[in-house]
Amino acid sequence: MELTKKTSHGVGIKAVGGRIPDRVVTNAELEELLDTTDEWISKFIGIKERRWSAPDEWTSDLGAAALLDACERAGVSPDSLDLVICGTYTPDHMIPAAAVGIMRKAGIQGVPGFDVNSGGCPGGVFALDVGAKFVKSGDYRRVAVVLADVNTKLFDPEDRTVGVIFGDGAACYLLEPTAPGTGVGSALLASDPSSYHTAYVKREERTWPDGTPKLSAFGNNYSYMHGRSVRDFALEHIPGFVEQLVKAEGMTVEDIDLIIFHQANYHLIEALMEKVGLPWERTFTTVERYGNTSGAGVPLALRDAIDAGRVKPGDNVVLVSFGAGMSHGGTVIRWAAEDDFLLGS
């Protein structure tokens, strides 16, 4: 099928790739570093371990590996990509775009690349929606949407509020045109500026107890999050948001075959599933193993769900992300079969 701007087609996820760092950090190790305990983390957060990037491992390294993994899973060459988008709040440098750094390390030339900064965690849906619109336009046929962050490089080593939660990771949606009526639906996106300071990166000088300067890997920049406020926002707003999202697609909550929430907190996801009114069997989590990997959390969980056989053609898959800004987004995917995809290799 020849694609033109007038062609009506869907946008399918051909493959989801991923990369998590090799270093596993357990709760027992954090007990040695922070004023916390495995019992407290398990009870209130539900995380058993997370992955931390190596000192010389950055967003572009994780992102390039995730992109190449997606291409390998799809059986396509990275040279066949028409566009690379990266959702991140931790670019290697302020400029160029992290997407360009990813392309450089993946050996990709001759195509455009740019970043989407939707506040970190919301990127799992926000950046996906951007990429889907480019494919839907007919101007771009094969688009890689990479979500990558090195959250731990923004740690204050003494701050347990973020230290127990976050990990590093990257994932990549590989998007292609599909038959009409299949693939990624219209996204529902929202932001709450009144919650601007609930989660953000502070710029301030900090010192160790002896007065010597303290620096993160990004200098005088440190991640900050008021966890209780994030939880309260999610429990108050996200269940109704899910109902609004599926209603716009002509569905009910009961029609959802699989729902993947932002991987913020295992016990928060348990509470959200209860409020939405779906059994635990209709979700999938990775936060207990990877930690909160920011924007990569949703696609990493989706990748692992696919690998576990939890996604099949025709399923209604719902993705929901939320985070800084208190920006939040959702989309319904009518999972495409292999025969629904319109491109060759």
C-alpha cells in the first residue's frame, strides 16, 4: 500500500525496545547509604531493587541501546528510520538534542531528531503522542520515540525521598502505519500548573555537613519530589481521567484488556487499580524491579508485558502517565496484528 498524506491509516507500535543499566541496587544497599530501611521501602513504596547508571553512562547511551533493541525486535534496520524523537529531562548536554546524541551512537545519519520535555514521567504518553502524530501525517513512515533518563545523576546523596524511588532506564516505541481502525488512539493530555513545585529539579547550592560544596552529576541541580502530594493527586484525578479517556474512545473501563500506569510506586498502582475497578491481572508492573524510571517506565512495562505474552492482537491496551507539572496523559491502543502493518522491512 502506497502511503500519501491523504491516506487514512492507523499508527501501530511495531516493537518496544529497552535498556536498563547493569548495576542492581537493592534496599539492603540503600540501608547503608541513606536513613531508611528495607522494611519501610517495601511497606510504603513496594520497590525491591532498582538500576543505577554507571558514572560514564548517560541518557544517550541508554537511549541508543533501547532504539537498537527496538529495531532488532522489529527486524528493521536503524537506517530505515525517518525520525527520532527523545523524551527526556536529563539530556547529556543542554544542546544538541539528546535525540541527536542517540542517533550518533546508534550510527543513524540523514534524518531529523529532536527532544520532547514534558516533565520526565509524563513522557511515556506525551512523547508517544507526538511521534504518532508525525506518522499519522503521512510525512514520516517509521518513527522511533525514545524515553530515556538518568534520574540518579540528579540525586543529592543524602536525600532519601528520591533515593529510594528512582532508577535509570530507557525504552523505545517503534511506530509505523497500520490499517485504519488499529493502533494508537487519540491521546488525552492535561497539566495542573498549580502543582508546579510538587516535583521538579531545584537549582541551588548545597553543602556537606562540613561546609564543602555538594554537587550532583548535573552540578547545582537536584531532583525534588513531594511524594505524598504525587500520591494524593494520582488517587484523586487519575481514576476519573481513565474513565474520561475510554469514554472518548467509545469504551468502558471493563473493555480494557491491559492498563499500564506510570511506574511510580507499586502500592500506588495497587490503589489505582482498585479505584478504577479492574482486577490486578489486567495490569503489569516493573517498578518493583527497576524503580521509577521516569518517562521510560510505561514503555518498559509494556515491553516486558509483550515479552510475557500479555498483549495480543485486538487487545485494548491503555497507557497512563503522570508526573511533574502534574502533567498527565493517556491513550488507548487497539493492538495491531502483524498483518495490519503497512510497511515492509
